[in-house]
Amino acid sequence: MASIQAIINHAENNCRAHGARLTQKRKRVLTGLLQSGKAMSAYELADYCKDEFGEALPPMSVYRILSFLEEEHLIHKLKLINKFIACSHITCTHKHEVPQFLICGNCQRVKEIAVDKAVIDTLDRHIKDADFHLMSPQLELSCLCQQCMDKAS
């Protein structure tokens, strides 16, 4: 995996290519997600910025930053646990499948996986057959990671 600074540089270039700016505060929040390696809430990220950089960011500012980072496809919001995670494909330049997330209900570790488009298409067809409309194809599955399984036994 690339260094965090290399990932930040890539993200900054990506933003610039879209006419957006990765400000210092945005870099710090993204760095927090990259360093943690797990999903974090806006409040946890505000604490991280205060502890690591001595900068007190109000949670509402962190939410705005997270919204920007999500729009730039640098992070994902996990609705199941109301936290955010850095995209595992953040440095890739090719198009990716719809993100799917396995979330450990015990330690909150998250794994982003790819699910074949045909699976999503089948789900969408079943949803339409039930007279509903798919708003987001992102799947979040509550799981138990192997490390937590091993600790439990």
C-alpha cells in the first residue's frame, strides 16, 4: 500500500482535476481516516485533529469536510454504523464496482469488497418487482471478523 503522504498527494491531484481544492483541514480529516484503518465518526475525527494537530474542528465542520471527501469519491459513508471510511481504491484511476462493505459488529473493522454488477442488477430487478426503487446500490453487511471470532473462542 502507498504511503499516506502519497495517497494524500494523489487525492489532492484528483481534486484539482475536478476543479476542487483539498485544503489543509480536509487533508487532516482524510489523514485521520487513512491512519486509523477503520471507520470513524465525525466526533472521533474532530478528536483526532485536536490530538494530532492541535486544531479544534467543530463536528459540524468535520461533517462538511466529510461530505466534500465523499463527493470526491475519496471516502465512503457507512449508514449502518453512521461512520466514515477511506475508500480502499483511493489511488486507483479506473472505474470500480459499486462498493460493498463487511462491518464487524464487535470491533467495527470494515472491509470493502467488490460485488459483481450482475448481483446488483438482480437485486434491482427484484426491488422493481416489489414496486420499489433502488436509491443506493451500496450494501453494508453486519458481520463478525475472523479476529473477533478467534477472541470469542
